[in-house]
Amino acid sequence: MHENQAHQIIDALSKDKYIYIALMILVIHLLMKQVNKHHDKLVTSRRIYDDHKSGKALDETPAETLTMMKKSFISIVVNLFSIISVTVLAACFFIYF
């Protein structure tokens, strides 16, 4: 009985394109929030690293700051790639279905 109910719910949701649109918007929004968070970390880490390099401030862990910059940059690239992929897949879905 539960299996039949699950199939009915899945069938009802799969026929409604607006659910897919809402889910795509939600996924893109969450990925953009991650991009903003990592961008803030990258800017802060870069400012700390540049100040340490120029002698304006003392950074006790310059290697960790550099690692944080690299991680933030990689996260930004991966999230932007994911956003582009989700957008392209959503566009293809709506074109073909």
C-alpha cells in the first residue's frame, strides 16, 4: 500500500514542471550562497596574506592562509561549474520535455 502511494505522489510531482523550476531555483540559490561565502573567505585571506607579505601585519600562519586562499578559489570554481551545469541541464530538460 505504501509503495502504491509513493508511486502516486512521484507520478503527480513528475508531471508538474513548476516543481522542477522551484527545485532548480533552490539549488542555484544554495550554490550562489556558497560562492558568496567562499568569495568572502578568499578576499579576507588574500588581504591578510598581502598585509603579511608587505609587512603591515604579522600573520602567525601564512601557510594556512595560503591554503585557505587556494581552497576558497577551488570551491568557487567548482560551485560556478555546478551552477552552469544545473542551468544547462534544466534548460535541456525544458527544451526536450
